[in-house]
Amino acid sequence: MSEKFDILIIGAGPAGVSAALTACNRGKKTGVISNPPESSKLWLAESVSNYPGMSGTGSDIVKAMRRQLEESDAEVIQGRALSVVPLGKTIGVAVGSEFYETRAVIVAAGISRRPICPGETEFLGRGVSYCATCDGMLYKGKTVAVIGDSEEARHDAQFLSDIGCKVLSFSGREKLDIRGGMKADTLVADGVEYAVDCVFILKDTLTAESLVSGIESERGIIKTDRSCKTNIKGVFAAGDCTGAPYQIAKAVGDGNIAALSACEYINTEKEI
């Protein structure tokens, strides 16, 4: 285990920042798992004028929230959450090649992308991976495909090349299909077949089902009650990942509620 937290928050958008500030103010040891701020959809907004007390471009608001987060007592963990695994009284969260333990999790990862192509979910863990630095060494000297057009995807493609992999890069905008038998062995891109040993799919955010096994969701939207609880004990959700309206004000409110609910859950568990 790398480190233990009271509350781990997946996502550093408006919902995640709000949850982190509330959790810190309640005295909880808080971690926030964050992609680069520039990857936020809010960052691209030309103008935001409907959030009380703040206006400007989306990047202005993201920067202001990020400053407040970094000035708080929360620990910001740069990386991409890969899985959330209940461990009994605690919950494990994999971030890249690191593993953290926490008493409660708040998923505030924004709108999750659905699987980008047929075969992705079917072959996950059997020739399909979301983490090059975790699984890359298993394919040293072999042919791998990297799907993604982010800076992280380019970095991971270089990592795979450096360890001796033959790397085939795809943006993800192609018509893709992953095929195989017991494991994935073929990637079809725009009708062309490529023999591969592994397909690395590098997304900013995983689907709810991929991130938290067994979580109730519908079309990628996590189901919660009014206190932001999910059907998984100790796991809460807030912001755009719980559905419309996709507004900053709603996300911030959700983050506050989720953090309060997580704190109450932790305090109650201590008494049992």
C-alpha cells in the first residue's frame, strides 16, 4: 500500500474540489486523484457566466479552483484511477502502478466515456489494458497498439517503445474493433487488420462499470440517492458522472453533499 486516506476523491473538477474542501474542513485525511487540469472539458469553455461569484473562461475557473485545492490540506495525486476495489473495512484504489487504501471513495470523474470499440470490455485484462506503465513490461519486445491522442497517450507510447515494444499508434477516431480468441490478438482500424499482442486504450476517464465493479449505472451515469450514496458500501458519486444538469453549480453542490455523506459514513463506521 502506498498511503492510507480517510477519503479518496476521483476527479479534480468542480465536484471533486468541492468535496475535497468540505472533507478537509471536517478533519478528514483527503486525497484527490487528478488528470492534468487542461484535460477538463470545462477548460475549453469560452465563457462561464452562470456561476455565482465567478465568471470568465472555463480555464480561468479551473485555475482558480485548482489554486484553492492546492492551498488546502488535500493531497493531490497526479494520475488516472484504474480501479476501485472493496477490501472489507477499507477500499483499494489503483492509480497507475500505485495502490492506495481509503475508508471512503467519492467518484467525481465527470462524464465517463463509453467503450470506444467492440471487444474492449470483452478482452479487458486479456490483451486489452488501460495502463501502459502497469502492464507494458509484460509485452516487452512484442507488438502493441496504443489508442489515444492525449499527451499521456504519446508519453506512454514512448515508454512502450523505450522498453522494446513495436508500437502502433491510433488516435481513437478510427473505426476500431478488437478481436481474438482466449485473448485479444487483432486490432481492426478502418478495415485494416493489425496483429498485436496487446491493445492499450488510454482514456482520461474510465466508464463507471470499468472503474468500480458492480456499481449501478445506466448509460454510463452512476445511480445515487439524494445523499450521493451508490449501491457500493463506502462509495459515493458527485457531479456530471451522476447525470444532468451538467452545470458547475450542480457539481459543486453534489461534491459538498457527497463529502458530508462520506464523513458521516466514516464516523458511523468508527462507532460500530
